Amino acid sequence: MANVGVIGLQWGDEGKGKVIDYLSDFADVIVRFQGGPNAGHTIVANGQKVILHLIPSGILRENKYCVIGNGVVLDPAVLEQEITELKKLGFIKDDKKFLISGLAHVIMPYHKKLDALKESKGTKKIGTTGRGIGPAYEDKSSRLGIRVIDLLDRKVFTEKVKQNLEIKNYVIKKYYKDEGFKPRQVIKDYSQYVKLLRKYTADSVSFLHKCLDRKKAILFEGAQGTYLDIDHGTYPYVTSSNTMSGNMSCGSGLPPTSIDRIVGITKAYTMRVGEGPFPTELAGPEGELMRKIGDEFGATTGRPRRCGWFDAVIVKRAVKLNGVTGLALMKLDVLDTFEKINVCVAYKIGKRLYSQPPMDIQDYYRCEPQYEQLDGWNRSIRGVKKYEDLPENAKKYLKRLEELTGARIDIISTGPERESTIILRNPFSS
Ligand code: GDP
Ligand code: IMO
Ligand code: MG
């Protein structure tokens, strides 16, 4: 059995949740390796819609192990809520099959406050999800962070909270002129999560290595997308972790050589939420129509998502950055009613044509997308399960995307439901 990674190739919300849920059926273990509750992964199964922020999307499948890896930043309040809701729906039947790395960092109340303050009073608004992600990763990098294992040790936790609040309160009060936090209150508030966390906290690295030795099939669940990556995304309009396949190893503790296949997830068009450049954005009625048909509203914040044509320049680069072995092409049905479909094949900046995304964020804003136009198919493909049942123009569109991105399409999605899926090649089979 192969080990498979799933990665978003655009600006997040590509449909990773649906693909991970689908592929989980063939996996033994599903592991999240980065990000935190900024993610919103939607699954529609058995007529039920579930949105997961922290817990791996494999949790809806029975008898699978789900792991929150060391690279994740975890908000215990979100975790508690998610576990409660999932249990109410009849999931997480066996608590032993859900593991949280003791090395994962904890999102603290001051992280959330600093995230909000930076966004409202800072100079550069990023349009974050407001979940405290940036400040939590800042603390991790500056070696001030509090890990799950620290939270479970009252003495260590107390010391760390006090040490952190000396600095955080100074910044919040002096710089942002806002109200600080009382260490005792923070310690008390977070102590209520200790019991819950103790139940699931484990040495996930040893566990995953055991799975590897026993040739279990492991599925790595990416969050966000390649252009939100802190190094390779549209910096500074990015998230605060490495979202790409390269981080599957660091964020889980499994070696890079253990990952056999990388499924790159992309929509049949493009969207992003929050600030930042978006060369193929359709600001007018066509973008509005895409948002309406695609129901493009954030799964975490409810914000309207910005929509535009498929951008082959960024997806082609993302295929290379992540070592994509096959694409999952999502939401093809959203293009059903478009007479003509544009695909961006290059950028023009000034008088020059570019086939790669620019390094300079200012150039990103100046990009004029160069489009190739294809004919639409003008009929509903919603729920189609067989490639042969797709209209010829839809097949032509898919073929052209394969040529332009340099990757073959292995999975096609024609609706949000589990069943609305065309599998050309299963990445788990050899
Ligand atoms: P993720 O963050 O990558 O998991 O994606 P989100 O869950 O945030 O957003 C994807 C949205 O598209 C969700 O509402 C899904 O239910 C929906 N979706 C996924 N695949 C399809 C599809 O093929 N067609 C349609 N119409 N909706 C889809
Ligand atoms: P999933 O896993 C789409 C975006 C935010 C903002 C930027 C930084 O569901 O695809 P952050 O809160 O991370 O500091 O925000 O990143 N963002 C996402 N956009 N999907 C996501 O996750 C996202 N997670 C963060 O909108 O622009
Ligand atoms: Mg999402």
C-alpha cells in the first residue's frame, strides 16, 4: 500500500476535505501536519454536511486512526467543540483511535487577541481567519510557545504563561492600547481542557513510525494551499506555516521518503479569501455568478470568496513545488452554464510575457492574465460518476488543463457529495 499526501495547489478551499474523506476509505491512518483551526474542510456524506477545522477529515470513516501531528497549532476550545459535535453525530466511537501530538503548539487567548489587534490596528491587513494562527507560530519560532505537553504539566504551564504574558501584556497595553490578560485567569481557563487533552495526547511520532513499519497506509492531510505557504505563497498575504508537501515530513515526524504519491487539489477555476493579489479574479458579474453557483463562502469565517478563471501559471508551478503525481480537479460542475471558459496561460507585466509567477508582490498586482478561450458544455454534469458520461467539451477542457499544468488528472469532482466523484486512478493502488 502506498502512502499518499493531499495538498491544495491554489489559495486554499480547493476541496481537500472531500478528497481526504474519499481517500480515507483506502487509508489506515490520516494525519494533519500543519495549520490549525484556520482550516475549514467540508465533507458531505450520507446526506450530512460536516465542516472540520482541526480534526482530520478521515474521522467520518470507521476504524481509521486520526492524528493531529506536531506541526499543527491547536486551539483546545475548538477541539472540544469539534469532538462534542462529532460524538453527537456518532463519530469518534473509539477514543484510542484519535491521537494528538504532545509536541503540537497550543493557541492561547492572547494569540487570538493579537491576531485581531494586528488586523484592526496594524498597517497591513492580511484578512486572516482571526484564529490566532500567526501569533501562535511566531511564538513557536521564537521558542516561547506552549506545547500540548507543557499544558499537561501544571508547573511548566504556569511558568510559561507568566513568562509569555509579561511580554504580551506589554505589547497589548503599550502598543495596542488595549486590555491585557491576567495570568491566573488564563491558567484557570485552560486548566479545564487538561482532562480532554490528556485522553488523546500521545507520542504520535512513535505511533506513526510503528504504522510505517507495519506497512499501514498513511494519508497526509494538507490544510490551506500552496499560495498561502509562508515561503512560496504570495507573501505577506499568506498563512504562517509551510503548507506544501515538503512540510508533511517535519509536521508529522515521518521521513520524506515515506510519501509515495502527492495528490494536488485544484478547482476547475480559482478563488481566494482574504487580501492579496489574484491575477485572474473576476470582479464583475461573472465572478458573482461563480460565487453563487459554487456557493463560495468561507467554511471557517463565512466570508464571500473571491472567484476567477483557472490560472495555469500558478497551478503549473504548484505541481512542481509539491511534486504532484496526480491532480484532483474539483467543482467542474460549477462551470456548467458558462458559454465560454477562459484559462490563464501566461502573465503580461508591462510589455513582457511570463510563464512563471513573479517573485515581487508588486509585480503580482500588475500581472495581466493572458487567456486562452475554450467552449463550455452548457449542460449539467452535477453528480456524474463516469468519465464517459462527461460532455466532449468538458473532456477537452480537462485535457487542456493537463497539458498546461504538466500533471495528469486522476480524480474529477462533479458535486460536493462523496459519490459525485470520477476516479480515473486511485493513488493508493500501485
Ligand atoms: P477545503 O478547505 O479544501 O477542504 O475546501 P472547503 O471545504 O473549504 O471548500 C470546498 C467547498 O466546495 C465545500 O463547500 C465542498 O462541499 C464543495 N465541493 C467540493 N467538491 C465539489 C464539487 O465537485 N462540486 C461542488 N459544487 N462543490 C464541491
Ligand atoms: P483550508 O484548509 C482558505 C487565509 C486567510 C488569510 C490568510 C492568513 O480550509 O483550505 P491565517 O488565519 O491563516 O493567519 O490567515 O490565509 N487562509 C485560508 N484561506 N482556506 C484556508 O484553509 C485558509 N486558512 C487560512 O483567509 O488570507
Ligand atoms: Mg476550507
